[in-house]
Amino acid sequence: MKTVLEYLDDLKAKTGSDYRSAKLLNIEKSSISMIRSRGKMSDETAIKMADLLGIDRNEVVIAATIARSEGEVKKTWENISKLSGIAASVAIACILTGNEVESADFDNINNNQHVIHYAKSLTVTWDAKNSVSNFNIKCL
């Protein structure tokens, strides 16, 4: 996953300058300088940035949240980011190949499981240690 600064660089490349990026984000140029020096931005700015870049809002908001977080919270968001990348990759592979995958089991199955639903046909489960423990995917 990219960092907040990498997304800001992408926006600058698209708009031609930090000044123009600030105008399009409806923030002050000094706010761009703060983002660059601190590596952090608000979720609202992240959403506007994603829209201007034409990319998934969730991706940029997660990067912004990771940048603002510390310790275990940061590790948890990083794991969520990795899992969403894994889930998206598997779903895309499934769609591109036209194959049907019923399930793929992993070694680290634990009684304390959490589930994220990425789509009606895709469920990813991970255990208490944040290791992927099960994919349940059905490509139609």
C-alpha cells in the first residue's frame, strides 16, 4: 500500500503543482506543506484526493488512518490493508481466469475469528494473531 506522501506526489504529478492540488482539495497551500512534513492528513482530504486521482476512496483513507495511528492500532490497520489487498487479488484472479474457488484453508485457524465481507461472493477470515486463516470465495 502507498503512503500518504506517495498519494500526494501522485496528485501533484496529475495537477502540476502542490498549489493546484491544494486548490482542488479545497485546502490551504500550507496544509499541503503540513501533510508533507508530518506525513498525515484528514479522512476528508483523503477522500477528496482519492476522487481527484480516480482511485478507491478506501485505499487512501486507510493510508491516512495508518499514518495517524500508533502501536497496536497501526498494526491492526496495516493488517486490514494487507488483507484487503489479498482479497482483491484473489477476487481479480478468479474473475480473470473464470475459475470457481470454493475455499482455501490455512494452517492458523483459531477459535477467536473475525470476518470481513468484501463482496457477496468473497469472505476472508483471520485469526486472533491477524494471520489469514480462511478464504471463502465463489466466482459466478
